[in-house]
Amino acid sequence: MEAQDGARAEALGRLVGQGVITRGQADAVASALEAAEGRSGAKGRWAEVLGYVGGGLVLAAVFTFMATAWDVLDTGSRITLLAVVAAVLATAGFGMAGGTALFRRTADPAPARRRIGGSLFALAALSTAFAAAEATGELLPSGVVPSAPTWAAAAGFMVAVAGYSLLRSAPGQVAMWAMSAFLVGFGVHEVVHEFVGPGREGFFSSGWPIASSVAGAGLLLLGAVGIALAVAGVLREQGTAVGLGSVTAYTGALLLETPLDHVAELVVAAGLFTLFALWRSGARGSGSALVFGVIAATIAVPRLVWELTDGRVSAAGTLLVAGAVLLVASAIGIRVRHRAAAQPARPT
């Protein structure tokens, strides 16, 4: 809705700039459209609220049953219960999102249907992960790698991808991100640590730092792939995808060995700033790139200064100068951009 409002305001502003309508006429059109949408969307919003409340009550009943009778059930009953819950959630999400209409390429469910259906698909992926964890925990011997949590994340990821392929939504995207990040961060770490663990001799006598670096590199690559898919338009929710990809990439950079971690942090920040500067569409992904780029730079620069001075020299002066330079550069860039935007468009 916010993206639609921004596109409408941009279109009206463009018409005002071209002299087609006046500013007063543009405000009147915007007010009339908002009033019409408010009347038509009230019933839909109440229906969406009821859907969320109903789904919440169903989940509350399931969790209450699990809390009171979970220890009494055997492993087979637990797996069956979780599998049934996953199937019910997936079926409900399929129906809420439009049913068989999702198989048509031209299908575009309403925003309320997209949010509810995506949330149910995401919960189905989570329930599938729990069921897989119970099953693999019973079947696999103790200490085997990959462990039950890794297999559970893989099963949940497959269900999340299937749900997102049917219905592209923000909850589905978050589910895919959570499963894939756990699969890469935890799964890769435990596999590499098992391969180069403490039992090895020589350079691989301590496998933890190596496993951490490999997992960090995997998360860094995963974040970059997520951002690239957002830019290419494969992921519908570009702002969410860029934000999640930024967090994943920066987390991976932190897991690398020094000094690679500091270099990777600065590369992530610079990459996000570059993405914001080169972003060509009006989607919200550019704003996410800027916000998370600022966060990354704010964390990375003090860490780098502390590392270079070995903690003996106060970094306040250096950070003050760097911050002042960035503020001046930002002010100049904004001024130039506004001046270019204020120039009248050439007649066609």
C-alpha cells in the first residue's frame, strides 16, 4: 500500500511539473482516491483481521496441546501431529490465496490474500521443519553430521520455496531466508568442523576458526545472491529482500578471520551504498540498501579503527572527522540531486 501511495504521489507530481494539472487539482485527486479506497477497503481489512485471529487461535490450540501432552506422545505421534498441522496450514494458505487460480501465470491475489496466504505457507514450512527434526532425531545416531537441525532446516526450506513459488509474499520470503540462513550458517559450520575438527593434526588441529570462516563466506554469498535476486525482480518484495540480504551478508563478514572480516564489512557497506546510488526503479529496495549500508558503515568503521590502533589510541577524533566528511558529501549529493530534479522536463 505504501509503495502504491508513493507511485501515485510521484505520478501526480510529474503531472504538476509538466503543467498538465495544478497542485490544488493534484491534492483534490489524491484526496478523492484515498476516500474511495478507504470505503472499499474497510470490509477487506476486517476480513483480514478475522483471518489472522482465526489462524492465531488454531495455532494457540496446537501449542497448548503440545505443552500439556507433548511428553505423553511417542515420537511417531509427534511426527504425525506436526505433519498434519503442516498440511492443514498449507491447505488453508492455498485456499486463502485463491486456490487453483495460483497456477495461472496472470494470477495476482489481493494484498490481504497475499499476506494471509504467505503467513500460512511460512507457518507450514516451520511446522515441516519441526516434524523433520523429530524424525531425523529419532533415526540418526547421536553425534552424526549433518545433524537433525540441519536436515530440519533443509526440509523447511524446500516447503518455503514451494510456497513462495506459488505465492510471492513477504512472510514467505522471511521463511525462505530463515531456513536458508540456518542451513548455511549452522549446517556448513558443523560439516566443515567435522571434516577439519580437533582430531586432525597440523594446520587443521583446531577446526572451529576454519569452520566459522567457511560458514561466514557462505552467509556472505547467500546475502549477495538474495540482493541480486531482488534487483533482478525475481523476489517481489525488494525492500525486504535487500534488508534480509544485507543482514545476512554483514553477519557472514563478521564471521571471517581478521583482517578479512574488516575488509568484508567495508565491502558490504560500499556495495550497499553503490546499489543505492545506481538503483533505477522506484521500489523500496533502494531505501533498504541505504539504511543497511549506513548501519554497516557505522559498525564497521569503529571496529576497523579499534583494530588498527590496537585499542590504545582514542578513535573519537578520527570518527568525528570521518563523520563530518560523510555529512558534507551527503549534503552536496542531496543538493545536486534536488537541483537536477527541479529542472523542467524537456517537451517531447
